[in-house]
Amino acid sequence: MATANPNRDPNPNPNKRLLREGGSVDGSIVLTLCWNTACDLDIHCVTPDGFHINYAAKKGGGGELDVDMQTNCKDPVENIFFKGS
């Protein structure tokens, strides 16, 4: 079971974390996952055309996983964005 780490930010600022990691905060759709525990979470998205964006398939269906963090990172974040048309 994961427990909260008191050294992590209890009020995550997704944009601050994304900018720190070089992720996109702009897009027609932006999906961001922030967490504050010492575990490895993974963001997933299935696009309308059936493409499954995840850590193993980072780009497709018009979207891109541009930030993929592992466990024991400071203030972890993961991000998928879709560019506007």
C-alpha cells in the first residue's frame, strides 16, 4: 500500500510540474495525472479511433504522451495532449 510522502507538495500544480518536465500545457485536450505517493502510476487514453496511448505506445490517434515519470520522482506527473486542428 502506498503512503503519502510528507516531503511532497500536498497541493500539486499540474502546469508547474509539466513545465518543469518539458510537457505541453497547451492543446485542444490535455490530460494530466499528478500524484503524491511513492508509486508508479500510468496515464492511459483510448482515442475515438481506438488507439491506446500509454507508456508503450506514446503517440497516435492525434494524441501524445509527452511526460512519463517513474516511481520515486519528486512531484510526479504524466501528461497526454492533443494538438488543436
